[in-house]
Amino acid sequence: MRVLKQLPAVALAVLLIACLVFYYSTRDTVVPASGQKAAASEQPLVDTSFLQAAVNLTALAATPDEQAQAREAWRLADHELDLRFAAVMREAEAQAAVPPRGPLRRLADQVAQLQAHVDADKKSVDSLAKDTTGALDQAQAQLTLDQDELDDAQEDLTRQSGGQRARLQRLLQEHEASDKIADQTMRYGAPAPTATLNDQIRSWFSLREYEDHLQAAQQRAAAESRSLLAQHDQMQAQRPGQAGAASATSLRRMASLQKTITGLDERADDTKQLAAVYQGWAAIVAGRRRAVLHQVLGSLASILAIVLGAMVLYRAIRRGLTYGDRRRQHQLRVISRILLQVVAVLGILLIIFGPPTQVSTMIGLITAGVTVVMKDFIMAFFGWFTLMGKNGISVGDWVEIEGVSGEVIEIGILKTVLLELGNWTDTGHPTGRQASFSNSFAMAGHYFNFSTSGQWLWDELRLTLPTSADPYATAQQIREIVEHETQADTAEAQKDWERAPHPYNAREFSAAPAVNLRPGAAGLEVVVRYITRAPRRIAVKSKLFQSIVDLLRKPV
């Protein structure tokens, strides 16, 4: 059984040692950031996904090392895109050099004719530059008309041929314009906060996703590099020799093909370097993720140390509390366990979430929570002031609180203790039990104080008269006996009570005893009420019973 009791502490100690081992094994780390998956975007003419991936990943670079890799990745991706634009433009020019066929041929012939008319109109206008007749105006009007027809025909030709060169030219202009402001618009991220365990875990998962994005970008760049090298080798093998170049047109085609091969070689080199950059970038991020894992293990080790320390300290306190009253030992153990648990929970919460940032709001919430939770303690504390006041109670008073009568033996800040007087047979006898009440009864409830300066109270006794005696005469004799026995107490109580109502303008009342006849089950009953001191209640009642019994035993 003792081994089973020690098992939680042993398990915590083993976990703590494991966390410390991993904590020190991850202490030498480099710091790194996050990435974004290179998504394949639509490529109607030119594939810009490599540059877009570099731009997206740049926004996640947080440390100087990552930012340096981001700049290099941006530069290589931008250079590869420039080469891609050049290759596509060469292909578009080569297609444009091929004579059109079908409807496009007729439209091209029309454009050529209109271009010849425009050229002839320009020469005519130049020759009539000094003419003062109306021939110059007519020539200029003809030039304007032919130029408009040429523009319209060129637009029709561009639209029907797909307009690839025009769109490529527009995309190239947009790309060149974006290059001019690239360095100014590059934005980098910032390292995520890792002061608390919550931040550390979130940062670790974020860095893991970041690293996955970088690895995906690296793999895509490497695959593109291999694909470009394969195209390069294929075109290199299919390239004709210079001996077959018999004409200028053939030479121009060979030059264009050589430029394409060279461009593929440069693009393959750029994508290969880009893959290497992404690989190094991912290594930096892996180092930062390892550093965050190091912090997570440190935080977990701190939590385990707090829990284990609280358990060890509690066991030490329990072993130290082995002397004195057993009930007192139990109370101290409970209090120490609660205090240790509260301190441990607060320490763990600080490690997980850190100190509160909104201090004023947290103070307000804590105050409201404490007020609700500690309402009874607060009421008891203010009730103590009420009990200590003019109309409160004092040690030695005979009071009744929540139906329990007794003598006050202690008035603490939070509770009042009574020595119970009375049992199931007769009130006024000490039972030996102590009754504790929260002082909140003075604020939220009520209590009776039977003690003035002389601790006066009304007591009562009942007895059944014999049928053979005159009830009225016997009741009168009993009254005389009670008045005689309580005469001194009645006079002193009358004086005390006459002083009490004056500050409050209350009605004065009598302390004289009262005797009443009532019908009962066995005959007539006599009910006697009289004043006496609380400490002498039992003695006075015993004396009265003795005198009344002597009276009833006398012969009639």
C-alpha cells in the first residue's frame, strides 16, 4: 500500500527528469519562421507561381537569417520569371513570322495593302507640304482615313489571331513595373511571442506548418529544375548543325533556338539555386522550431517541478504535524493542502498563460469573484463589528442563536461559540457541547440576548393541582411563595429594566411574577412565570418546587 501511495510522486519525478533531459538536449539551437504552400495558379500565358510563392513565403520571414533567404529566393524567382518571359516572347515572335492561312491570310493582306496606302499618303503629304491650294488638305484627310482603316484592320487581326504578343507585352510591362517597387514593398513577419506555454505550443505548430510549406516549395523548384534540364537536353540533341544553315532565315531560326536553349539552361540553374535556398530556409525554420520545443520542455519541466514540489512539501508538513490535538492537526493539514494547491495552480496558470495584461479589468473581475465566493466571510467579518457594538453580546451572556441556547464563551472575528445549555429534558443544564455560528447571523439573521446587566430572564413552571383542594386558594398560596422567593430578584430586575427603556422612550413594564389557572387533561393546571437570574435559574426553580410540594402535602 505504501508503494502505491508513492507511485504518483515517482511518476512525476520520472516525467520531470525526462523533460529536463530533453530540455538540455535541445538547448543549442538556431532561431527561424513560417511558410506558405506554393499553389499552382492559372497560367494563361506565363507561369508566375514561383515568384508568387517566394512573395508569400517572404511575408513569413521573421528573423534576419530567414529574411536573407527570402531576399535571395525573391531574386532567383524574379530572374527565372524574366527568362520565362523572354522565352515566351521568342515563341510568340516565331509564330508571328509564320505566314497566316485562311481568313487570317486575307486579313493580313488587307493590313498590308492599307499599310502601303498609308505610306503612299504620307509621301503625298510630304510632297505637298508647300502647296497653297486645297490639294494638301485633301491629302491629309485621305491619310487620316487610311490610317483609321489600318488601325481597325490591325485590331481585327490581333483579336482573331489571339493577341498573344500584345497580352505578353502587357504582362511584361506589369512585371517590370512591379520589380521597381519590389524592395520597397517587401514585408517581413515578426517572431511569434513564446513567453508562455500557450504561445510556445501555438508557435511550434505554426513553425511546423511553415517548414512544410518551405519543403513543398523546395521540392517543386527541384522538380522544375529537372524538367527544364530535360527540355534543354532534348532541344540540344535535336538542334541541326551549322552546315544545314544555307540561308539567312535558317540562321535566324538557329539563333533563336540557341537563345531558347540558353534560356532553359539559365532557368534550370535558377530553379536549382531556388531549391537550395528553400532547403536552407527550411533548415533555419527547423532550428527555430527546435528552439521553441526547447522552451516547451522547459515550461513542462517547471509545471512538473511545481506539482512535485507541492506534493513533497505537503508530505513534509503532514509528517511534521504529529504532535498535539488530533483535530487541530487535521485542520492544519487541510489548510496547508488548500494553500499549496492554490499556490501550485496559480504558478501553473502563470506558466501556461502568463500574467494578465488588462490589470484593471482583471482586478475588477477578481474583486467581483472574491466578493461572491467570500460573501459569507465578509458578512461574518462585519457581523463581528455588530456584535462588538452597544447592543451586541459579550462573553458570559446567555443567548439564543438559530434556536440554540447557551452561554457565550468566545466571540471571534468570524464566528461565535456557545456552551450549549439545555437538553431534551430541561433547559438550563450544560450539555458539554460547543456550538459555533458564523457571525453573519448578526447581519442577515436574528438572535436573542437574555442577559442584561444582571442576566435576567423569565422562567416558567407548570403543576397540576389536586382535586381535593381549593384551586383559587392554592393558586394564591403559590403566588405568595413565588413572590417571597423571587422578591429580591424582582426588585433588582425592575430597576434594571426601568433604566433600559428610557433612552428609547419605550413603555415600562412590570417584573412581578404571574400565576394563572388553566384547565388540563388531569384537572386544573397552575402556570407560574417569574423573573430570575440566568445563572441561578436551576437553583431558584428547585427551591420553588420544594416549597410548593411542601405546601401541597399539608393537610387541608
